[in-house]
Amino acid sequence: MAEQSSRMARNIAIIRALTCLMFLMFAMTSDAVGSVIPKIIAEFHLSMKAASAFQYAPMSAMALGALLLGMLADRLGRRRTIVIGLALYGVSSALFALGSTFGQFVALLALEGLGVSVFKTGALALVGDVSNSTRQHTALMNLLEGFFGIGSIIGPAIVAGLLADGLSWKWLYVIAAGVCALLVALALIAEYPPERTQQRAPAGLLPTLALLKDPYALAFCTLISLYVAVEVAIYVWMPTYLGIYRGPLIAFVPYALAAFFALRAAGRLVGAWLLGRFSWTTALALLGAAIFVCFAGSLVGGPRTGLILLPLSGLFMSVIYPTINSKGISGFVKAEHGRVSGLLLAFTALAAALAPFAMGAVSDFYHSPRYGFVLASAFALLLALGLAANALSGAATRRLQAMELSEYVAPGSPGRAAATPVQTP
């Protein structure tokens, strides 16, 4: 019995490590786009709106894949879903070595986004399988976001190193392909926990979209979209916005994005402190208000204050996305976690695609990146108001308390829904 428990603990540790590394690898490429865009604008003579294809192409593909394929984790099993997604992502990344035109790179990024939609929904569903409570689910999601934050620092650093050595930015994606190959091997050898499910989730786009009839799902999809719109404004367009700064701190401009990612990583301490002293709804409301203050201040003072306040906003962002994502998924039965993860990922990707595109279009129209940040500040205000409304209503907390009894209490305890173990292939 002790040996079996030790083996189970070891398998869970391997699965958590695999999931963390998947998030790190994805962040390496997705959050480095702000460093890449100025280079492709110069290399291919693009407008800001055209260059934003490097962001909206993979994110649009990710959104489509999440909506259409999010249920794969519930139907094919976690292992197969993760391996299929990683394989698609890895091959697409490796082909960057052969690409030479803007159109080719955009097409490969779209394929990458499709791969991410598959392996990430599998990974998010797997989080529920290894969690024993909604609180533990949120803690693990925050751990994953921590690794995502590390990847966000590594990616731009790799790009900076490549450019400093006179190499092309595209080798970032080839490096990611190598990491992906290791993750595929790890995914194949890992032993997955049994899935507890009452019924296989229905397939197709319409059953996934039908989740939006539930006000809980609609509210969390809206919150996650607003948060992502605010975050991508920083890592996609902040370098361009600060590029118009000509003050005494101009030497700091190239490091502003790295400072944002570093502060976002450090923000886990701020977020953990708030979550330890307040309810999660109150903590998120306070963090949302702080983010809006940073964005509003960067507009009032222009790039001079934006150079300080926009990177500083990262300090308040770290725990918002994983907590919203976790609470959104945990509000449903585990049998639907793959489908719900797909829906939330779709809204994440749509926001990550449409928000920077809209910012680029507005900036082009008014011939200044400042106007893109006017739009981003509006997103920040809506996010702050939405998080405040969530805290005041208490509806999410009541929903999670009910789900805690039906899905997470120990098997055999009163209130536990009957569940049939299904071994993941």
C-alpha cells in the first residue's frame, strides 16, 4: 500500500511538472511577440495593423480550435489530447527554420495556435483530475501561471540574445520545438490518474457554445476576455508606445517589457498576500482597481509616466488570470472540464487576437500608438468594474461551495455525486 501511494505521488509530480513546462514553453513564444513585432515591421515594411497578425493569427486559430476541439480532452482522454496538440505545435515551430516570408510565418503561427488549443485544454482538464478541492485547483493554476511567467521572461531574453548575436528572431521558435519534443516524450511515459466522470461530454461546437446560456460561464468568459485584452496591450504594443518617449530615462525603454514580466512574476507575492488575507473575490477586485490606475496614469502623464506605470501594472496582474480561469472551470462538474476549459481558452484567445488588432487599427487611424492605449484603458476600467461586481454579488462563491460538495469531497462522503472511474488512454 505504501509503495502504491509512493508511486501515485511520483506520477502526480511528473504530471504537474509536464503541465508546468507546457505553460512555460507556450509563454516563450506567445509573450515574446512584443519583442518580435518591431523587427518584422522593419524587415517586411509593415503597418502596425498588418504586423499585429503575429498576434491575432495564432490567437484566432487557438480560439477556433478551443471551441471545436475543447471536448477532445473529455472524449479521447488527457494523454492523447496533449500528445496531439504538442506534436502539432512542435512541427509548426520547427518549420520556422525553413520560412522566409511574412505569409509563411503567419500560417505557421496559426498552426501553432491550433496545437496550443488542443494541448492546453487537455492540460487544464488534467488539473481537475489531480485536484482534491476548488482551492487546490486554484493553487495549481497559480503555480502554472508562475511557470508561464518564467517563460514570459525567457522568451524575450532569447530574442534579445539572438538579435545581439546577429541571428534571426525565428530561431526562438526552433528552440521551442526542441523543448516540445522533450515534452512529447514525457507525456507518453507519464501515468495519468483515472478520470472521474458521470457522462462523456457531447461533441461539437454547439454543445460548447450552449454553456454560455449559464450566466456563470458567460460572466467568467467576459472577465477573462477583459483581463487578456489588458495584458496583451502591454506585451504587444507597450514597446511601440514607449518608442515615442524622448526623456532622460530613454535608456530604460528597451528593458520596459522585461521589467513588466519580472514584476508580473514578483506580483505572485502580492497576489498571494492578498489572497491570504481577503476572499479571492475581494483580492481580485483590489488588483483590478490597481491595474486601471496604472493605465489611466500612463495616459494622463503620457509615455513619461507610462514608462514607470505600465511595467508596474504587472505587479498586480499575476494571480488574476489563473484565479479567474480556475474558478470558471471549477464551477462545473469534472466531466465537463475539458469543454469548459476550451470555452474559456477560446475567449482568452479571441481577446488576445482582437484587442491588439483593434489597438493597432485605432493607432494607425490617429497616427499615434497613444490612442491604442486609450482603448486599452477602457478595457482596464471594464475589468475593474466587473471584478468589483463579482465581489459584491457573491454568486460565484455560492456556486463554488455547491460544487465543492458534489465534485471534490472525498469519495463516499455525504453529498458526493456517484462517479465512475474511467482510465485515460
